[in-house]
Amino acid sequence: MSRRVQIAGAGIAGLTIALFLARAGFDVEIRERAQSLESVGAGLQLSPNATRLLDRLGLLPAIETASVAPQAIELRDARSLKPLAAVALGDFASRRWGAPYLVIHRGDLQRILLDAAIQEPQIGIRFGTQIDASAAADLTIGADGVWSTMRSRIAGASPTRFSGHVAWRALVDVGDPAFTGLAASLSPTSVTALLAPSFHLVAYPIRGGRALNLVAIMRGNAGADDWSQSVADAVPLPGDHAGTLRDLLAPVRGWTRWPLHDVDPSGKWGDAGGFLVGDAAHAMTPYAAQGAAMAIEDGAALAAALGTTPDIASALARYEAVRRSRLARVAGRARFNRFAWHAAGPVALARNLVLKTRTPERLAADFDWLYGFDAAAL
């Protein structure tokens, strides 16, 4: 089997796939439309199903240096800030799932992946270019994100669609006056999710605890006509129940508004013109915090399939058979989280009761299928 692969996109999916394929003996060329990679975006969560794979690339020490290992995922009521439940992380996560749970700035992870790709002799990176249909590549991979141009070339691929929700994101540095209030009211060493009807906010430390990453997800439109609204005012809670949270959010500056789009994973992923991975194939909304992890899993799984099955078409079919079922289950968990986290009335009361009665062991066991998964074991 020839070993030449061309990849569209130098994001997390493209770089991770390139590294796994290079380690499997493939010659890889990455083509990135941007002239250079900039440290854009916000925080992201790397659960054990992702960090175990990054460890196999030899990148975990660098990632741990640039990240934070939170001690828990805490669920709280957004109106009162009172705790509902907590899933232990830290050393517990490493022991239970065999790899750490980390939170990191997207730009820091992308920089580590890019540095590794640059040092890999079997990877070439060309910025300011797009896929060359005439190139002598045996496989062309579209890893160019939710707004993929490669997707438009594949008949039957799912289109991107607006979810009806928007994410407001902000980074609060330790020197910012808003940091003190947030750190005092929310755990500065955990991932905290504040739950309310039709709304939730997630906060966690990044960059060695020198900054807090905030993301508030609520209903909105795909346009930009309400950018001028402050997040504190946008929080969809009755005024008499949201004073504390609004007070915490009011001094935060630099919010960016991101309409959330997804891509139905049941669509076609490839044909003779190329093969889609990552968000280009199956972008999902962040209710399960698995977007980056699924892209990393794609890289390990695709390299395993291509490295052990000589025929490319057969390898891709094998890959799809495993990844489609996995992604369907993860997407199902994201839908459940959206329902449960945004619940109101009796459903919210029932949710809170269930959370309070579950033991720490039972809460952790709910994540075994997700965090204990090894994507390279096809």
C-alpha cells in the first residue's frame, strides 16, 4: 500500500491525525488555508479518553505543563450556587481511567501539536494553501472543521446546521478584578457547571490557574444582532433568583459570542474525492465536552485502521464501522446533558434528587464507557 496522505486543515484534528499517521509510517502533507496559526479560541477539556492517546504521541508531559488537572467536576444550581453533585477527578481520574483529566487553552494545545508536527520528518506543512486535487496522494483527508470546504465536495455529506444555542466565552486573568469574585464563589481548582432552565455556565482554570475560562450557553440566533448585550443581562433567569450570578458576571469583559453549529454524523464521510474527520464529519455541540476528544480519537482510530488493513477502502470501512457507533453514543450523551442541565420545574427537581442520592462511585461509573475508551483498539 502506498503511504502518501494529504490533509486539509492544521487544527487539532488535522495535526493529531498527521502525527498518528506519521508514527505509523505514512508520509503526510498538511495544507492549511491560513497563513499561520494564531492562539485563538478559549479553553477546552481533555478527558482521559483523549489524554491517553496524546500520551502515546509522547506529548503528555508538555500538555500537563501547559494545562491544569482539575480536582472535580462540580454541578451547582445557577441561582443559589449551591452544590448538586461532584465527580472526582485529579489522581482519582488517573487511577480509575488510566489517564488524567486536563483543561487547557485551545491555542496552547494547538501549539504543542504543531511543534511536534514540525519536528516530525514525515510531516510537511504548507500554510496559505488548499488541497491540491492533482497531488500524488493516495488519501485526502478533510480535517478543516465545521465550516469544511472539503465537505462540499462529498455528495451525501451532512451540512452544517445551527443548533439554536449560542456560547458566550471569556477568559479572566488572575490580575482582573473579576477574578477574585469568581474564584471566591466558584471552585478555582475544579470544572464548575452552573445549571438553570434553558441555560448553563461552565467555569474552570487554565494556564496554571492564572486564568479562568468561562462559557455560558443559552438560546440565541445565528446572527450577530445582539452582540451589544452583556452576558450578565443575557442570563435567562428571573431577576430575583439571579442576583449573585449576575453580580459575578457583570465585571467580566471581553466576551465573544459563538453561534453553535453541528454536523449530523450519520451523513456520508467520504468518497473518491476525500474522507472527512473531526468537526468536518461530526461537529457536536459542547454539552458533553467531547469535541476535541473526538477529533483526537479519530486520529488514533484512523491510523490504526490504515496501519493494519492494506486496502484503503477496506480500512476506511473498518474505521467507519467503529467510529459511527462511538460517535452516536457520545452525541446521545450530549443530548441528554442538554436536556438534564437545562431542565426546569419537576424535571429539574427530579434531576437534583437523583444527583443527591448517587454515591461518588456511581457518579464515576457513569463515565467509564466514555473516559475508559481506547480509540486505537479497533
